[in-house]
Amino acid sequence: MSTTDPRCWLCGRSLGRRIEWHHPHPKSRGGRETVPLHPICHRTIHAHFSNAELARLPADPDPVRRHPDVARFLAWIADKPPDFHAPTRTIRRR
């Protein structure tokens, strides 16, 4: 990742003014590394994965990107500007 043009860990688009930091391996499960994300990308991850599910995945964006709903989100967000924001639909767990 270039420091002059930082990219979002999930979508790969340039980051905008607002950057959130995400623990690929949840902090509650011992994770220390953080990666930069757009706020909308961060909300999408947490709308589709619990911390327990994230802890079972490698600290790599590819397994998250392969989730069908996240893949649809990534296709939709691909041409949006870096500071684009929209409400993120929360997935209700049963």
C-alpha cells in the first residue's frame, strides 16, 4: 500500500477523508494488526460477520470478499467516490 495513495483493505479503492481502522483478527480474540477501511466497508464487514467468524478466517481480505453479499457490495461500491456514504443494512442473526 502506498502512503501517498492509501487503499481500503476491503474494496481496494483510494481512501477518502474518513478512515476507520479494522482488526482483521478481532482485538477481542487477541488481534493486534489494524488495516485502513472506508467507514462503509467497515460497516459491511461487521454487518455480515461476527467477531467469532472473523477470528476463524485468515487475516486476509479475500475470504471476506468471497462472501456472496460482500461480493455484491464490492461490485456496487467499485465506481463510487472515496467519501461515498450510504446506510448499511444490518443482517439480523437468528
